[in-house]
Amino acid sequence: MKEFVYLDNAATTKVRPEVVEAMLPYFTEIYGNASAVYDFGQKCKQAIEDARETIGSSIGTKASNIYFTAGGSESDNWALKGVAEAYKDKGKHIITTKIEHHAILHTCAYLEQQGYEVTYLDVDADGLVSPEDVKKAIRPDTILISVMFANNEIGTIEPIEEIGAIAHEHGILFHTDAVQAYAQVPIDVEKMHIDLLSASGHKLNGPKGIGFLYIRQGLKLKSFIHGGAQERKRRAGTENVPGIVGLDKAVEIAMATMDERIKKESELRDYLIARIEDEIPFAKLNGHRVKRLPNNINFCFRFIEGESMLIMLDMAGICGSSGSACTSGSLDPSHVLLAIGLPHEIAHGSLRLTLSDEITKEQLDYVVDHLKEIVAKLRSMSPLYED
Amino acid sequence: MKEFVYLDNAATTKVRPEVVEAMLPYFTEIYGNASAVYDFGQKCKQAIEDARETIGSSIGTKASNIYFTAGGSESDNWALKGVAEAYKDKGKHIITTKIEHHAILHTCAYLEQQGYEVTYLDVDADGLVSPEDVKKAIRPDTILISVMFANNEIGTIEPIEEIGAIAHEHGILFHTDAVQAYAQVPIDVEKMHIDLLSASGHKLNGPKGIGFLYIRQGLKLKSFIHGGAQERKRRAGTENVPGIVGLDKAVEIAMATMDERIKKESELRDYLIARIEDEIPFAKLNGHRVKRLPNNINFCFRFIEGESMLIMLDMAGICGSSGSACTSGSLDPSHVLLAIGLPHEIAHGSLRLTLSDEITKEQLDYVVDHLKEIVAKLRSMSPLYED
Amino acid sequence: MYSEKVMDHFQNPRNVGEMENPSGVGTVGNAKCGDIMRMYLDIDENGIIKEAKFKTFGCGAAVATSSMATELVAGKTVQEALEVTNKAVMEALDGLPPVKVHCSLLAEQAIHAALWDYAQKNGIKIEGLEPPVNDIEELEEEEEY
Amino acid sequence: MYSEKVMDHFQNPRNVGEMENPSGVGTVGNAKCGDIMRMYLDIDENGIIKEAKFKTFGCGAAVATSSMATELVAGKTVQEALEVTNKAVMEALDGLPPVKVHCSLLAEQAIHAALWDYAQKNGIKIEGLEPPVNDIEELEEEEEY
Ligand SMILES: Cc1ncc(COP(=O)(O)O)c(C=O)c1O
Ligand SMILES: Cc1ncc(COP(=O)(O)O)c(C=O)c1O
Ligand code: FES
Ligand code: FES
């Protein structure tokens, strides 16, 4: 029997019904302009400030340091371009890694065109950045270090606290793209020395089209979207009140259930990894086995190619991904898998399965059963297998 | 008896119930990643392409020229910065007007810091830009002309077709900020020689946090948000599918009802203008009397100040605005009212009331009755009145 | 956005109006927001403010602070009235939003201007009173981004 | 994203496998996406292709175009087989998404490589056949932003 098993939660998630419920009144009832004088608009303003409060406390900071954006990509672009511009008199060197999301890498490429210099740090075979490498890359003109909290493809969680400490010892700003990690694992911007943090609502069962950038108090940062005086003059555009309210609710639930989800998802993750490793030959786990997002499973199956696998899984009602979510329309092998040292053909045969808290063990059994057959079938067609 | 009369539709609108209805499945049922391989994601992709089709045809262009953004401000920032960067080798001069929205003006100020030159055209007492002035401002290094389709404060509709023709005669790109005009009055990008057009969903009873930029086919434009390959690699970020679906529905309804709304709202508008002019002394209509958005009423009441008026109106359940929506938190007098030649004290006493198709004549009678009293009361307190 | 006290003083402003023969009158304006406040004082031979009246062209905060200021100075001596600073007025109103703090300066300056007029007319000097300024400059710096 | 025909050929690929003693065999690869296709041809003494078989490491489009290509060349003369271009294969599959057009080039090139091998082995020259390339370069230009 065909089931439906959604295992692409690192790409985007189902919005929780409670979140939709919370948003609904803000479409058709409390729709006034949040920046207006009238009381009707002040209700929206209040809802926004409440959300800022929830989110601020979720990462250990004040509400006033949270700025709403349209999502993770905008937050990443803002953080990098905003720091680059504000601190260009101090220097034009940025340190990041080879395994960042394209929202960071393409923004860095853009900054390089503008005359900035970017150092892209290598990672080890598990995808870990070495704090030692970060330290070595620092130059007198380094203005920013940007290292993702957890990788979106292979799930590896980076040593953020150590890197943050190094950045601050050297008086350098530290940004982290926490789009995958936020509300999935604990984050404390003070303890971890984080100056800027990007997050996106739709990765945590919240709405699409909303995200935020945390900006440490007192930090100078140029605006990215210029215009009206919203977000204390730092980010223009009529406030997306329903989106913000939905994000508030999603964060509230995600934070309240975090411990429990981590436990449940880690167990399921390790169960799936074990079954695949036991039952499918030539399967290699990508990413760190322990320092790993609770919901991420990523394998390379030698001799076969990712898209074919995805289509066959889809025919069995299983949604997975290969390479990063945003580029599965693309043909390039994942830059992350290349960075951890995989050759092209192997990097092409990757499969990412990412859990939600709704997934059951039975569903994972269904997945492994199909996956075994699919891998076998594709290998029988492959000119590389048993050749 | 206290009523509730929402007359701030130029700031933001109520989302139509049909729009919410259309969005709902995309939160909790069809939530897959639109860029994914699996069929579940392709459903989202299809919904996006359908929306692109609806919007393309609403302004007389192909679907593929429509790019989704997070709203009007992002569209404006993208259009200006994107052209500035792509054409900087051709020249660094931009022509715009003194009455643009801050999303244009502040972006221009930013570009000036980057070494661009911007000519800000004057307008006449009605807020009209003269095509002759546009022609005179053109220089060999002019790369872009940006003139808003209709002004957000005073409702004046600009001679876009003439200005577009002039731009194209001179081989210069033409952008129009149509955030206020789109789906309120007919727009044809071919006939009007428009190369780039900004619009925002929440101004037409669609959702907040979604908008689009029309980009003429073949036009080179640098990306503004770098990252994933969404929107044909031009605008990164996981697609806001519910927002896009909501916008689709809102546009569909707005286009289908446009003629009828124009007729109804223009009549109500002229009725309200006539009553105010007849019954309240020292009241001056701002903006052009005929070349005017159907839903815009803007008056200055001498000797009194806008915010006081707004608070008193609010106490009677009437939502209006003074100055532009985004800056009513600000103290500066409206740059638009100053540009049409009003002195500071008078510019401070402005009131903008903007209609929706739900407003009735009875509601407007209620408004005038209260407005008369409020103006009288505030004048009795004013040191400027009968002095 | 405003406290209940502000709203009360805005909706029911005390002491609005003019005065026939004021002991002192002062008008001040705020360059930034274009608002104007006029304060009338009736001061008896012992230097006690018997009554204060005002007219204001300005925002809700400006009206409320004018109203509150007239209440605060009534019954005080000229010297005591000098202590009715903008902070005192704001406190009496349970605070103002940050963007409106400067409005309360109008009230303080209006009192000072009226006292100055009174001092000039009577050829006396009030300890600590400076000549009024025509324009109240923005005192706080706005955050720059 | 794929047409029904593509999905059919992907799910039920025709002529998958190897051949014991092929008249010609060719392997081609696509540098850009790292995919590999191997085509086997069984050609009789009249130069008629009796059977074609393939093995492919590649995306859905690559598998489907391989499958369709083996069907299209079967029964054709060597000369006719040259006309089984990537366009012909795509048409037979009711089209491919733009991003997948290049995958069909793999199939065309695999046929050519196998024919070249056959020609070499038999010391004949096939009109219009070029030596096979190891790497199929990207032929279309992608839009630049
Ligand atoms: C003319 C004009 N341009 C741009 C904008 C900005 O649109 P948004 O607030 O949706 O970003 C607005 C609305 O505030 C507007 O009226
Ligand atoms: C690590 C990381 N950064 C940034 C992004 C971009 O977020 P969004 O698609 O919400 O703009 C994503 C998601 O695709 C991500 O996984
Ligand atoms: S007195 Fe001008 S804003 Fe308050
Ligand atoms: S053959 Fe490589 S993507 Fe199709």
C-alpha cells in the first residue's frame, strides 16, 4: 500500500494548525497598519512586540534586538552586506566556510565583486569547521566571521561557541546562519558570543515568507531594504503581521517541545541510520554521527544518482531531497559533499531525509523497505556497478 | 453610537475571505518545497506558475516576467539597486521625483552615497510630474527613470505613458512604483513603455509579506537577495507559496471587479470631497481632482495638526492617516505635501482617508459629521486660529 | 501608544483658552515638527501663579503636556514654577513614547517664556531663568543607521 | 515535471542491460552533471541495428532518453541511426524540461560513440559521423544574472 511520508523537513515544514489558527484573525479582522496612530493599528503593533519578546527570549536576548525579515535568505544577505558596508573602513576581509548555504556563499561572491576578500574555510570529513583554522584565517582587516550553526545538507553542528569566543577575542563580529538549527537545538547568543543570527519561520512549522535577524545591541549595521521607518528604521516594508504572529506561535511551540523533540527525533534518526547501514551495501553516512541535527539523515549510495532515487521514492509516496533544497533544480553536485571530500560521482548519489516530530518508526520501516529495492534497481541499470 | 470605519486602505487592506480560503490548504496540506523533485512539491510549483500567469496577464505581459518578492519595498529596492549595478558602466545618473515613496527616496539616497547622481524632479501644485521636465533632466549618463504610477498620499496619477515614451525614445530604462495603482486602475506595461514595475499584495486585499517585480524580458538586472536558485535564479528564498496563492486570488478578484470598484469608489470619493469642501472652512484638497486614485481623499485643515485629528477620529472609530503610512510614527511633515508647495504648518494638518469597496455613503456621512466637530474643537485650542 | 493620563488630558484638556490681561505670556515653537504652544500666566503680587491658560497647535502629546503644565504651575510661586520641567510634566502624565519626549519640552519652554515676559514687564530677575528661544531644537540625538 | 512518456520510460526502461559480443559499444559522460551512459549495438551484416542495450548512471531524463534512444535506433540502418538526434529523442518523449535538455545529448552521443566503435572495428567509414568526445560540454548557455 502506498503511504505518504514527508521527509524533507529541512527544506520546509508543514505549518502547525495552532499557528494557522493564531494567524487567521490578522488577515480579516485585525488587519490595520501596525505603524498607524489608531488603536486598531496598535493591536497589530502589540502582536508584533509580543512576537519579538518570544523570539528574543528563545535565544537569550532582549526583544529589541530582533528584526523581522522575509526569511533566511534575506537575513543572511542583510547580515553580510550590512556589516560589509558599515565596517568597510575597518577592513574588507570576511571569513566563512565552504559548506555554507548559497544565501551566504552567493552573497560572499557578490561582495568579492565589490572588492571584499573572502576566506572560505575547509571542513573535515564530517563537515566540521576547526576553530583553529578560524583563528589562523584572522587578519588585521577581518571584519566578520560567518559560520553556520548547523549544515542544511549533512546536519553537522558546528562548534559555534568556540568560534564565537575566538571572534570576540579578536574584536571581530560573528554571524551565524541558524536557519537549520534555530528552535531545533538550544541557542544562547550571549554564551555563544553571537552578534548576528539568521533564522527562517518555515523551517520550524511556522509560515513561509517570514524570518528574523538578531542584531546585537549597539551594533552598527546598514539597512538592506530601505524605505519606511518600520523595524526601528532598520528594515522597511509594511509589517507582515500574520506572518509575525504565526512565527511567534511556532517558536512558542517549538521551544516548549524542543527537549522532547530532540529526544524523539534523535532516536528515530539513529534507528534509520542503523537500518540503512545494516541493510544497504555501499552506503555512506554523510555528516557527523553525533554532532548532528536530530532530524537529519544523509547518505550517499554509490553507483547511482540522486534524482533517479528521488523520483522512485516519490512513486512510493516518500518525499526526500538530494543536494540542498534550493538547488535540487540544479545539476551541480552539492558543494557541501564535495567539501567533505567526496568525488563527483559519489556526491551525485546522495539522499537527504529529514524528520519531523510526526514521523513514526513504522513509516521509517516503510522507507527502508522501498529504499532497498530502489537502490538495487538503479544499481542494476548503472554502468558503474559491478563493472 | 460608535461605528468602525476603516479608511486607511492605502496603508493596508483587509484580506478578502476568498483569499484566505485559497491560502489555507498551502499551510497545512500542500506545504512541500516548490523547488523539489517530488510530486508534492510540484503542486506548489504549479500554484506559483498559475499565480505568475494571472499577474502577468493583469499588466499585459508574460508570466515569466513576473518575479515574486516580499512586498513593495523590496521590489523598489531591487529595481533601483539592481539597475544601478547592472548599468553602472553605462552611467550613474538616475531621474526620479520629489514625491516618491520612501522605499524609492531612501534607496536613492543610499545610491547617492555609492557615487550615483540622482535628479529629484519637482511636481506642480496638484502633484503632477511634467513629462517636459523629465525630458530636460535626461543626460548621456542617465540609466534609469523611476516615477511612481500614483502617489500614496495625495492619490495623483502620473502621466506614466508619456514618461515611458520619453524614456524609451532615449533608450533609458523606466521603472514605476505601482504599489498604489496596481489593480486599482488599468496598467499595460507594453503600451506604457514600462520596463520594471513594483507592486505589493496587501494593498489590494491580498496578504502582507508578498509582492512582485515585473522585469521586462531580456533586461539585465542584478539580483538583490542572493542565494538559492528560486525565481529563475533572480530572487533567492524558499517560495512563500501561501502568500503567492493569496496574491493570485486577490489579483484575480481585483481585476474582475476593477471597473465596478473604480466607478463606485470614485463616486464616494467625490461625495466625501464635496461634503468636506462645503461644510468645513479652510479645508484644502490635496492632489489632482480628476487624475486621482478612485479611493484617495486628502485634505489639509488649516490651524490644526494631523495627529490630534487622527486620535480624535480614532475615538469615534474612524481609522485615517496623516502623512504617509510608513512614517506616521515620524514627526517630519510629509515630503509630498511640501513638494506640492504647502508650508510646514499646513502640511502638518493633513488627513488622508482611503476607501475600500466595502465603504458606504452612510459611513462617510458619519465621518463628516465627526470630522466637523473635531476640526472645530481643535481649532478652538489652536493659537493660530482667529489670532 | 499614549498612557491613560495623556489620553485624559488630550480629550479633556484643562485650562484651554486665552487670558485678557495676562501677567506674562509666552509662545514657543518647535522647528522639527512645526508645532506651537502659547502659555498665559496670571501672577499675583506675591509672585504666586493664580491661573495658567494655554493654546496649542500640536500633536496629542503636545496638547496633553500643555494641559498638565498649566495644572502643575497653578498655585506655585514663580520660583517653584521653574522646577516644572519637561521631566516633571512627563512623570505627571505617566510617561510619553520616546518619539514624543521632545513635545514635553514645548511645555517647559512655554512656561519659561511666559515667566520671562512677566519678569521683563515687571523689571525683575528670576533666578535661573534664561531668555526664551524661538525654536526648540531637537535635544535628543536620533539613532543613526 | 516530466511528461508521462518520460515517466513511463524511466519506470519501465526498455533494453536495460549489457551485451555479450556487441558490434559496437560506446560510453559517454557529461562533465557538468557527472552522469555516464553506455550503449551497446548489435548490427547485422547489412548494417541494420538488430538490437540496442544501455546502462546509465544519471537522472530520470538520462534514463528515459537512453531507453527511448535504444527503441528508436532498433531496426534502423547505421546511416539512419545517425538521424536519431537528441531532438528526435526529446520529441519522442513529448519534451523535456529546459534544464534537462542537455541530458538528451548523452543519448545522442552514446549512439555516435557506439557507431564509431563499430566503424573502427570493421574498418568502415560512416558518412557524417565524428569521433566521440569524452566529455559532453554544455551546449546551451545559461542565462547570466
Ligand atoms: C507608493 C508605495 N511604494 C512602496 C510602498 C511599500 O510597500 P510595502 O510596505 O508593501 O513594502 C508603499 C506602501 O507603503 C507605497 O504606498
Ligand atoms: C542553512 C540555510 N540558510 C539559509 C536558508 C534560506 O532560507 P529561506 O529559504 O527561508 O530564505 C536555508 C533554507 O533553504 C538554509 O537551510
Ligand atoms: S509637539 Fe510636535 S510631535 Fe508632539
Ligand atoms: S544526465 Fe545529468 S542531469 Fe540529466
